[in-house]
Amino acid sequence: MWKFPDILVLSSSETARNTLAEALRLGGMSPVPCATLTEAHIFLSQIPFSAIFCDDCLCDGTYRDLIEIVRGDFPQIPIVVVSPCGDWTEYLKALGAGAFDYVGIPFRQGEIERVVQSALVEHLQRKLVSDVEKLEQAQA
């Protein structure tokens, strides 16, 4: 049976979490909202997420801290940074730090859907590469 992809929504702001979660629901996703990096790390160990949407600043860190966690333990999950500062320099900084994409606030529903679809494709590609590497190591 097909299941909607689980998307982690990490934001210290309840309003921002709810707004983004609703946009993801409207796009056919299954959002899992959380407020802190600690909570995100717990969810990441329990649920196989297809993507993560994360505020640029959190009450207990930043998106860069999340990227380090994900890069080490869950490298197949793309991270989308969400920020009220939607300028080009911040976009490039986020991509340079390892984010998959960057969405400025306010966002449009179509923009969220486009980013999610791209992130899901990226997730599947990363997972496929990881699975092939595991097979090659097992055969060696």
C-alpha cells in the first residue's frame, strides 16, 4: 500500500510549523512537526523521513547544526531551509552548508510543492546510491 511521504518540519515558532505543515498536507505529504533539534534527532531515529524543512534559526541551534546531524546519520535526507530572509546571499550560504534548497517566507503553495517534489526525487536518488554502495561492499 502506498503511503504519503513523511516530511519533518522543524521550527521553533508554532505558527510557522503549523503553516508549513498545512502547506505540506495540502500538497499530499505527511508532515511531522517538531520544535527543537533534540526533538528532531529523536524523530529522525524513529521515522524514515523523505525530506526535512527547517527554519534557519531555532531555539537550540540553526539549520547548520541540523545539517551536521543529518550528514552524519541520515545522509540520504534532503534539507530545505526556510527563512524570512529570502535574499540570494543567504540562499547561497545555505546551499554551501549542505542544504538541498532554500525557501523564503512568505512562500506560495506551488513553491512548496515544487521544492517537495524535487526533494523527493533527490531522496530517492541518494537512497539508491546508498543501497548500491552497500551491495558493492557486501560483495567485496
